[in-house]
Amino acid sequence: MENLTLQLNRSTFGSPENKGKVLSKEKALALLDDWVKNEKLKVHMKQVAHLMKSYALFKEYDEATQHRWYLAGLLHDADWDQWPEQHCRKIIEELEAREIDPEIIRAIASHGPRYFGVDPETEMDKMLYAFDELSGFVHAYSLMRPEGYLGMEVKGVKKRLKDKTFAAQVSREDIRDAAERANISQEELIQFVIDNQLNADLA
Ligand SMILES: [Fe+2]
Ligand SMILES: [Fe+2]
């Protein structure tokens, strides 16, 4: 994905007037069904959405906030399936046209600072970046374990991270960088993913 054409070359997203405006869960899932045909990619977005919502709950944020976090996770890769060369410009423009809360749009715009050229600033930005690659990595690990998530340990995940041939497409550098920017240890993040990802609603 290291492609300079993905650089967004902008630093503001959405309009402050739209603060608090969201898509319902149903509408967001409908957008996903419409845009994303790749089932694995859909699973990825639902897992990240669940982690985001779980984290907002863990921080004891209110339900409206939890839903905003959920939406950022659910839609962050919505355009990747059909328009990879426009990732994540297309979903940003769609959410701007639908007058969605700028906080959500900004988080999506900063989920890959190396690719999009937008630094994660808010807590939502940083956590989306932190969960994105790690979620897929832990999921890949669960698929190769006979017991899935059951009994999974942080040290097992860390061992796989050191094995460059395992899930080779997952950027270890992004995982390290994201944890550092979120100011949360990799161990803590991995434990959170192990504890919560299992319960993601993939329907
Ligand atoms: Fe992405
Ligand atoms: Fe992603």
C-alpha cells in the first residue's frame, strides 16, 4: 500500500457544523454491504469497529461516543475493495457529502499516516490506527490455532510478530509506531484485542 498517490494532502475533514451527526448502525452496515463485496474485508472492518466500541466503553464514554468510535472502525476501509487507488479519499468524501461528524472522518483519514499523510491527533484517531493492523494480525493468528482465541496469550502473538514470514503483509513498523503514538504498550494493546475481538458481531 506504500503508494504516494494515496496522500490526502489536506488536514481538515468534514465540517464542525456536523458535530454529533452520525449514520445509524443499519445505514452504516448498508453502506458496507453496498461497497464491499470481499467478505474477509468486511470481517476486518466489523472486528475493528467492535474493538473501537469496546475501547470507548472501557473508557466509560457515553453511548453516543461509543457509536462514533464504532462508525470510524466500521467504515475505515469501506472503499478499499472497489477503489483501492482512492483509499481512503472516497469514503472521506462520501461521509462529508452525508454531513457526518468530522471527528469520525478525521479518524478515518489518519488511520495510516505513512500512506495518507495525516497524523493521528485525537484519541479516536490514535486508537483506530493502533487497532487496525493488530486486529488483522491477531485474527490471522486465531485462525491458525486449533482453539482459536481460547487460551491465546500475548507472548504467542509477540512471537508471531517476530516471525516475519507469518502474516507477512501486516506491517510490524505500523504496529510499533501506532502503539507508540497511542502511548499504550504493545502488550496492553494485544491483550485488549485478544479479550475483545472474540465477541465481535460479524453478522
Ligand atoms: Fe486502510
Ligand atoms: Fe483496516
